[in-house]
Amino acid sequence: MRTVLDLGVSPPANSLLDRPDEPQNCFPLVLEHCPRCANLQLRDCLDATELYGNYLYVTPDSRVLQEHYEQLHQYLTARGYLAPHGFVLEVGSNVGLLLQYLQRKGFKVLGIDAAANICRMARDAGVNTICEFLGVTSARAIRDTYGMPDLLIARHCLAHNADPHAMIAAAAELLDKSAHLVIENAYALNTVENNEFDQIYHEHMFYYSVRSMQTLLASHGMHLVDVFLTPVHGGSIVFIAKRKSPDDHIAPEVESLAVREDQALTATAFERFAANAAGIRRSLRTLITELTSRGHDIYTYGATAKGNTLLNYVGLTREDIRYCVDSTTIKQGKYLPQSRIEIISEESAYARAPDYFLLTAWNYKEEIIAKVRQAGNRRSRFILPIPSVHIV
Ligand code: TYD
């Protein structure tokens, strides 16, 4: 294993505090590269109960995501991976926004998610959701009760599991030869090329590429038949896989992207990535010190997991940043781990707008900036930390 980036020790990024002085556990955050399976992965994986005991990540009801669901639906149906009225099972379905979208399109849907509080919210929204981790045992129970799905989709959750083999083995149990597995994840190539070191946090244990996904699937008799890239979450990849059969058609994009990875994910690229992360740390620290010493006030926008990696790596705390703004009701009134910045609603932030917002949800930058301007605020400026520190 080769160490790519050492971000020191930090608390799990989604474990928000109820009080600013609440004690918290910190763990090492070190990214490594495995030359055998070509994967980027965390050196230390936390136990699921440490991460998901009281889970507060709620998929935002955002315009960007609604457009993404539409794009997914169109791609999967146009390429014949999902037939009308098929049965879609989503793992890590959170509050069920994608499944609600698919339900409206006439699909039969079922969610499975490990966080009890989040499952309740999905059910309240009319999405049938099982509260469990997906493994071989739960897969068999689902198959016996609901039948085999035509499509199993895992958006931004395979990487959150210390044992990805358990989920792929479950998929192999659940899918017959004509069904598809769709996995969406932050794409390692974008993470490295766009200096997105803030994508590294304890929940993100793996940073998949075409090459590493091919290796993982092969050990379960499955393979990739297609891939496509999408800008959500700072650059994500959608893998389309199935149980291997001789007459499968493999889209040419699979091999062309794998070849691009072979050329781009090199030792030199990893060194540049680490150096750029250190550069962002220096520039952001200098900028924030300069602005606060001139009397400007700064809030962060987005109580995001990635924001916590950024703040903690740069060493920013509530001494530097007054508030964190977030639209998620269950995050408001809590405090970010380590930096101990209080989370407030968008409405309160607009009522006492700061000079600068540090956009810790930079993946929604257009949507958030437009929202702030529509709320009548023409004054606040936005600091974007990634791919390099700049103000807009
Ligand atoms: P996300 O980008 O999914 O972050 P991560 O995966 O790093 O945790 O989360 C975006 C956060 O930003 C989420 O907590 C909701 C918040 N948000 C707003 O406060 N306002 C908005 O307009 C949008 C789109 C998101």
C-alpha cells in the first residue's frame, strides 16, 4: 500500500454535536492506493455503528439532484437497462427522493437503508423502505418477499461500506441474468484531478475507478457493461454491471475510460494531489485570517461531510467562522464536529447575511448562489475552496 494523503486525525464527518463542548472521538484519516486492485481507499475503516448510529445525512431536495434523477432514468431506459414498469430496489435509499421520482414514472420501488430515523422519513413520504444493511441474508429475504428486482441501484453508498464484497455478493443473489446493478460514486479520477481532497472522510472508505470496480465485480461473477460520467457531487461515475454472460454487449466507454485512468492515476498524479491539498490549506488559512483581521464575518454554507474535512484539515474553527448554514432541519441547532461551529437555517443566515460565505457545499454552487441572490442578498461574496481557493 502506498500512502497518498494523510489528513491527520478527525471525527467522523457526519457526527454533529448537540452541544459545542460535547466530547468527540477522533480517528486517523489516511488515503492509500492499492497497486493490486488499483483502488484508492482509507487505511482505517470505522465500525458501522460508529458511523451510522445516529445518521443525519438527508439527501437535499435540490434542483441539481432532480435533474440528475431525470438523466439517470433517461440513460437507463434509452440503453435498455430498465424496462417500463420494472421493479427497482435502491440500497442506501435515504429519504427516498430517487424512488419517489421513479414511482411517479410508474416503476415498482423498494428502498433499503441502515439508518432507522432516515427510513421513517422515507416511509412517511410514501416509499416502502426496509431498515437494514444489504447483505446476502437480507438479499434472500427481499427476494422471497418481493421477488427479484429488474434493477438494483446503489447511489453513493457502496464506498461507505468497509466490506464492499458483502453488497456485491448480495447483488449477485438478487439479480437474474438479465437484470442490472447500477452503482454511482464520486469518481476517483475527478477527486484526484480536481484536488477534491475534501471528499476524503471516514464514511468514504473507497474511491472507485473503472479498473478497481472491474476487479471487485470479477470476484462475484459480474462485470461492467457500461459507464457514464455526471457532474453531481463534484464529478461522479455511474457503473452499470450485470452477472456475466457470454452474449453481453460491453459499451466501448468502459475500456476507453479505463485506459484514461491508467494514464492519469499515477504516482506523480498522487504526489501532485497531495501537494495541491497542502496548497489549498495554506491559501485558505491565509485568506480567512486576512478577512477576519479586516473585520469581515464569514459563514460556511453547507454542513457537509466534505466541509468538515476541509475545515479540520485547514484548522478553521468557530474562532474564524461564525455560523454554518444548512437547509436540513435535523442539522440545524447542532454543531460541526471539531470546529464546533453552530448550524443555522438558510432563513436566519439571509436575515443576518455575512460578508463572505465559504461554500463547503461547492458541488451546489450555482444553485446556492442563485438562491442567496433570489433572497435579495446582493452583498455577500462566496469563497470557493476547490479546485483552488477563489472568490466569486
Ligand atoms: P452534500 O453535497 O451531499 O454533502 P456531503 O456528501 O459532503 O455531506 O450535502 C449538501 C448539503 O448542503 C446538505 O446538508 C444540504 C445543504 N444544502 C443547503 O443548505 N442548501 C441548498 O440549497 C443545497 C442544494 C444544499
